[in-house]
Amino acid sequence: MPLRLLVLTAAIAPYMAFAGSLAENGIPNLAGPRAMEALDRGVVALRTSTGVFVSWRLLGLDPDGIAFNVYRSTDGKAATKLNAAPLTQGTNFSDTAAPAGRNSYSVRPVVGGTELPADGQFELKADANGPLVRIPLSTAPGDGYHTRYVWVGDLDGDGQYEFVLDRVPPQNPADYGLSLSNQYLD
């Protein structure tokens, strides 16, 4: 296998050098600029053996020196800030004092000492147990269909990822892609 990779690399290297020289000589990139998704922080909270682990996204356009404050609301009550000082060393937090009720977590960015509003929250149900998030799936038409692939992307521009499921009928896995039977995308 390493030999094939070496041969492939040697075969495409001249083309890559040519493409690089085009850019250096002022010839425009025909592909244009890449489109960037306008994502939210994607806050997620998971129950662990020591409390609740909260994680969120650092966005591509976040300024250097950004910090974060983490808030929790329990059973619909007013949110309380959980950290004493803005968090600067990562995008996660362990809530070791989380009560057993329904907890909603939000993360507010802090830029230049000013706290900005949260762009969403994550609700951890009171009966959530284990380090996972369960996503209920509807039953596909027909009998025996199962999920084969899952893709994610912000399909509607709301800043949150949607899941696209590829559901396939029961068949010999070797025939997948050759079969003329129905497939369903949810």
C-alpha cells in the first residue's frame, strides 16, 4: 500500500506545482472563496459519573483571546453562572455540582471583557444517564430497513447541524449500490 501512495503522490505532484504557479502568477482561483457555515456554538451536555460534561464549538471567526462563561438553569429557573472567571483554556467545562433535575446549559462568549449573548442552549433531561445523546429515529416505510450512513450539515441555515440518514432495505451487503430497491433519506 505505501508504494501505491508514493506512485500516486509522484503522479499528481507536477499538477499541484502547476496549480500553485497559477496562483503565484496572479491567475484567479476559479473555484472562488469557500462558503463558511454560520454555525452556533453547538453546546452539548452529557451526564458522567462525576457530574455533567459541557462542550461547545470554537468558531472559525472567533477573535484571539476569546473567553467563555457557562450558565445552567435547573427545572426552568433563572440561569446561574457556573465559572468564577471567564474560561480561556478550552471549550469544555465539568459541572460537578449539577442537580438531578432538568438542566439547560448555555455558553456566552466574552470578548475584550464584555460578555456577549448566548446563541443557544442544550437541555439535559432529568432522566438522561450515560455519556451519550439519544436521537429517536422514525420507522422507515417497508420492512427491515436500517440506517447505513449518516451525514451532518446545516441544511436550513439556522446554525445547527441536521442529520441526514441513508436507509437501505435488507439485502446482501455486497449488492448495496447495485440494487434497484428503494432507499430513503430522512
